[in-house]
Amino acid sequence: MTKVLLAVTLGALSALLFGNPAWAHNSLTGSTPEKGARVAEAPETITLRFLAKVNAESLTVTVTGPGGADAGGGAPRVKGSTVTVPWSPGAAGEYAVAYQLGSSDGHPIKGTVRFTLTEPAAGATAAPTDAAPTAAPSASAPAAVPTGAGPAPGALTAGEPDDAPVWPWLVGAAVLVAAGATGAALLLRRTPRP
């Protein structure tokens, strides 16, 4: 009976870890600057870190600044699961880094990292003033989109899920299956045989 239980447990773990298509679904694990960060000094580049290796051929990254101004600085560089994005920081305000890439399971991954530059970059001009002035964005509330402008390319819209890593769920499920199998094996050993 213990051998059967062990075989079932190993089969369930194999199916969970290797047969689940979500395992092949890449996701953003972090960035520099971090999502929602407020930074006074603009970094030279923006870094995006993903769960799995990034295919440079399927990658698209755009950087926009206050008022939807283009803040891109060239093609992103890919090294394994890390993407380095050159950019041209300018006026103080919210910047959006929209990304889209393919995943090995065939589903496109897209999302946006937003952060706020609290001080203008050296030599930067003031932000465009063609839109009505709005309150400064705070860490607890998303910034308003200027009148007449749509969301940045690849930006999340209402109802669209943000990229969240899937690996914690898979590890948690594997731990639960293993714990259940161990508990069942211990119960079977303690049960007196007739």
C-alpha cells in the first residue's frame, strides 16, 4: 500500500511540476526602479527581471514620461532573464515602462512598470502643459491619464491582470501534495493490520 501511495504522489508531483503549462508562463519578478517607486536621481538604465530567459526577438519595450512624452533611449539589451532598457529621463513626474514578450507556452506576457521621478534630470525642460493641471500622483493612488491621451502602449487596463509570479503557487501546491502523502503514509503505518 505504501508503494502505491508513493507512486501516486510522485505521479502527481511530476504532473504538477512538468505537465502544467503555467510553468512555462514567464512573468516579471522585479525591476529597478521598483514598481511604484519614487526616485530623486534618474538611473542610467531601467532593469526588468523575469522568471525565465527572455527571447529578445519577441520583446518590445516602450518608455513614456509625463504627458505621454517618449522617453525611450534605444533598443533594450537582453541577458538571460534580465532586460536592460536605455532611456532618456526628462521632467519630474510619472514614467511608464511598458513591456511585451513571448513565453514558451505561446502566451504573450505584457505589463507596465510605473515609477515617479521626483526631480527633473539634468538639462530637462518642464513637462508639457497642454493638459489641465492635475494633482501630483501619490504612492497610494494611480496617476491620472492626461485629457485626450490614451494609456501607454502595453499599459494595464481595468480588468486586465497584472503579471504575478506563478512559481510560489506551484511550490505551495507541491508542498501540500507532499504533506498530504506523508500524512497518509504515517496513518497507514499506525493503523493496526487485522
